[in-house]
Amino acid sequence: MKGKVYEEVEMKHALGLPMLLLGLAMVIAGTVLFAFGIGNLRMLGVFGWLIAVIGAVGGWILPIFVFVGLKVLQPNEALVLTLFGKYVGTLKGAGFYFVNPFTSAVNPDKNDGASINLSTGKIMNNTEDGAQIRIGASKKISLKASTLSNDQQKINDQMGNPIIIGVVIIWKVVNAAKAVFDVDNYKEFLSIQCDSALRNIVRLYPYDSAKEEENEKTLRGSSQEIAENLKNEIQRKVDIAGLEIIEARITNLAYAPEIAAAMLQRQQASAIIDAKQMIVEGAVGMVEMALGKLHENDIVQLDEERKAAMVSNLLVVLCGNKDTQPIINSGTIY
């Protein structure tokens, strides 16, 4: 029985416009009968009172049930309806409908509508201190794609480094019955599951890699793959609530302030080492080329000691951080 309750079923309904016209006709006819009965009491006697009562009941009381059963839905909206606490169906699709007037719509979203502060009498949309009464709360469930952007979190990555990360989730309700009955509040449920899934995914990857490795995945370098894993992780957790995760994206990624300076120094040191390595490799190549050209063209004959001195001087010139000052030797090199 529990499975049947939470599976979404289509609510039986009738067209709303004919029922609206019927209700207006009942009001007009009942008013006419009431006026006729009251106006002819002397002539009709007891029958006049009977006609007036029939007119009042048929024209003023019964139409209330007709009007209560009228429902208007916009595109991508749904109504989850219960009859005396039992789920009877979901009304979907834009249109004007008539349903059982004794059914009631259910929406667990406690943040819908405006609120009134009992201490100040002020109507407000956001939660403030003081006793409040929720007014104008909509019972409709939105089926539109919505965006959830949770607060940025501090999470330890695979290496234990604290990082600040934020994500944005695009989602929608695909099963309104599950969203209403299987969880207390599907929006709060989604937010909590996003935080949990984010922690589970982030702890599997390092923020960045000190050494470039071809197959190593990092939060900074593999954002597309990590976003897909995050989406699948959240989807697995919110299936019970009848929600579909359309997309998940990392919006903010940075080291926590307490280690940001140290990590910046590490990145700078790594960049300097890489640059120095490239400079040395280039300098060695240039020295090798110079010695080869001197020997090939037979410009000058150098012994091993002079070659070592020349290599030392060239490396100083090519690898130095500052401009070198040339020294002119007016004598012999020997």
C-alpha cells in the first residue's frame, strides 16, 4: 500500500469553464428563487418559505463547493491532492480544471508565500525575529528548472589541504508525489544532500598537483569530470525525493585563507624551478652549439681548460638574472 501511495497518479478532473458557468447559473437561479419565495409569502405561505430555502441552499451554498473545486494551473506547475489525508492524484498541465472540492493540495515548502510578524504587524517575505503567520502560501509545486547555490564550504581535499569551494545545481521536480510525501521538505533535503555529496567528491581529489602527471585528476584541472561525478552523486541521493539533477558546476575554488599564502609561495617556487630548468637547458644547448661552430670552422683551438672557462662564462651570461658586465682582455689568453 505504501508503494501505491507514493507513486504519482493522474488526478481525475473535469473542465473548469463549464463548471464555472454552472456555478454562476446556480447563483442566479437560487437568487431568483429566494426573491420569488420571500416576495410571495402571503400568497404561497409555507411553500414560499420552502422555495426561499431551496433558493438559498441551491444558489448560495452549493455553488461554494463548485467554486472551491476550480483550479488554475500555469505551465510547469502541479498540484498534489489528498482526500481526508489520502493521496488521490496529481494535477498537471496548464489549464482550468474542476476537481473534487473536498480534496486539498499539499506543499511541504514552508518558505512559500509572505509572512506577517505578529509583534509588529509588518508583512515580509524573509524570516525575521518574532512570531509569524504565513499568508498567501502557494500549494502549487513548480516543475520548472531551478537553481540552487549553496554557501561556500571549507573542505579538506585528498591531501588534507583546506579549500573553499562553492557549487551551483540546476534541478527540477519530476515526481511531485515523491517530493511531497517521501521527504519532509524537498528543497531543504536537496540542499543538505548537495553539501554531503560535495564533501564526498572533494575528498577524493587534490586541489592541484605539484608535479604534472598525465592521468592525475585534480579539482582545478579536471573540473568537467568532477562536475559530472558530483551530478551523479547528488542524483543518487535525491532520487527518493523525485528530483532530477540537470547540471552541477563548481563556481568557486580556492585555498583556505590560512594556507593560501604558503600555497602561493609553493606555486611561485615551482614556476621559478620550471623556468630555471628551461633556461639551463637552452643555455647548455647554446654553449654546445658555440663550441661546435668554433671547432667546425676552425676559428680557434682551445684546450680543455680554456673550453671549461668559456663554458663557465657562457653559462653565467645566459643563466644570470642580471645583465653581465664584459671585461676586455688586452693581453694574451695564455
